[in-house]
Amino acid sequence: METYATLDALGQFKLDLAQLESNGTVIKGDMGHEVKVIGLDLEAKTPKATLSDCVDLSKWKTYESRHAR
């Protein structure tokens, strides 16, 4: 995550994980995503592409951790 997420997104993700742990819960399910190219510079010395990835967590479910094995 550290390699690809923005600092804000990574911070929020870590806060969410801490909240899940504090509540004694876990989440399971498929994570969907949709990647789009939002910028492309082929004229630069090193060509560069900028991507946006919209994460879909709608198929995730929350479980009490003692039942999530």
C-alpha cells in the first residue's frame, strides 16, 4: 500500500484498520477496482502516465473476529 497509495489514503486506511481491531472485527470479501489513465506525457524525457484507481468495497462484509476464521 505504501508504494501506491497517497499519504492521505494510506493514513485513512491505517485508521480504519485500527478501528476494526479496536472493535474486534474483521472484513472479508472481494475488492473491485477500476483503473483509469488520467494523464499521459509521452514527450517527456522519461514518459509518464498518471493513473486513478477507484476502489469498490461494496462486496465486503464485517464479522466479529472470533467468528471470522
